[in-house]
Amino acid sequence: MLSSDIMRKIRHITIATRRLLSGSLIGDNRSAQKGMGFEFDQMRDYQVGDDVRFIDWHASLRTQSMLVKQYVEERSRTIMLVVDVSHSTVFGSQALRKYDLIAQVSSILALVATYGNDRVGLLLFSDDVELYIPPGRGWSRVHRIMETLFSYTPVKKATHCASACDRLASLAMNDAVVFFISDFIDDTLDARFGVLSKKYDVIAVRCLDEREKTMPVTGIMTVCDIETGEDVMIDIGELDRHVKQRITAQNNFFRRYGIDILDISCTEDYIGNLITFFRRRMRY
């Protein structure tokens, strides 16, 4: 049973996304090709050359006129949301934790994809794949994904993108766009992303807290590693340099494999920018 707080969050995200999409350029993905397709379009009079398999004999008898069923062929993409649920995502120096932001971003992407009649799936990972919802179409699928995002309790702690990459590489998805949504606090990023980028259209959505980009203090401090639970004494200045170097290295890493990076912050109004980015990349 979902809590009232989770239901409120889902309603808020749904309403905000619908408002921004109202009157937008989000269009129908279906092609104008007629013939054997996925979705019924209309009944029309039989014409010489029409496939006799499409004749609706019952309707023809009722109207005393030869009628055929006409279909439109659907062309939809697969949108796979690959979401980091490791313990580092529970950190937050603002009112919004990183995981709250990640769940909201993932939900908006699922909603926009559903408005565009695309198939949407979800994969949750930490240092292993924790949950997989196969891609599907329709509001029941997107609601299941949103409910999972806001109510899921992680099993493991560490962040290892490799496990998610291996699982994705084993899937057979045609015309798929993979949104990899994480803080990417992972020193094991490797060529698996290169394999994925050849198979799918991969977009890295990086969610970092402001205090993970710029440290507000200097000196020596004892901190707790969220993922290991260990207390560690660190030099704040050295950590700040390490974080900046890691972000630069990641930018170069993803650029090398032709993977776009979208940075999302808890301190900015990201919903409109996210939808604009999604529409531009998805060509709606």
C-alpha cells in the first residue's frame, strides 16, 4: 500500500508534466503507412487491389457494401530508465535528496515517453541489478514504474554501473534510448559504456548535490562514507580537487563514446529543461 506522501508526489509530477506538455509539439509517432499494422484506423470502401484479408465480411453484410479495415503502422521507441539506487543517492544538503530528484526525473521521462506512445522500462541498480521491469506501453506501465521509483527500498549499498551495463547489453531492444540516471560516484566506469553506445542511444543523466560539486569549507574533517558505513578522515581541499577531477574525467569518458551528458541539480527548476531536452533528443 502506497503512503499518502508517495501518492501526493506522483500526482504532483503527473500534473506538472501534463501542464508543460499541454499544447506542446508532442505528436503521434505513428507513420502514415497503411496496411498490416498494429492499430485500427477506419473502415472504408473496398478498392481494386486491396488485400482480401482485410475485408470485414460482417460489416459488409450489414451495409450491403464491400468494406475493408484500414490500419496505421505504429512506430514507437523503447525508453529504458536505468536508475541508481545505491546509498550515495540518499545524500542531500538541500530540502531534496539526490534520490528524490532521481525519482522525479525518471518519472517525468516515463510520462513524456508515454505521451509519445513509446514503450518504457525500468532497471534499478546498485552494485548489482536489483529490479527489472520490462518495457511496455500504456498508463498502467508508467504508473507501476512511478510507484516503484518512489517506494523502492534498496538492497545493497555501493555504486557499480558495470552490473547494469552487462544486463542492458544482454537485452534485445530495438530502437532503444537508455537514460542512465545516477550520481556516477563510481570509479569503475569502463568500456562497457562503449558497447552500450553502439547498441543503444545512451544518455547519461548526472544528479549531484551542490556540496558534491563545491566544498564550502577547508581543512581536515571526519566524515561517514554512506555506502560503506565507515568513518574516514579526509582533507576537504583534496576531496574538492578529487571531485572536480572525477567530473572532468567523466565528461571526457562519455564524450569519447558519443554519450550525451545531462546535469540535473536540486537547486534549479529542472522540469522544463528536462522536457525540452527529451523532446529535442526524441524528435517529437
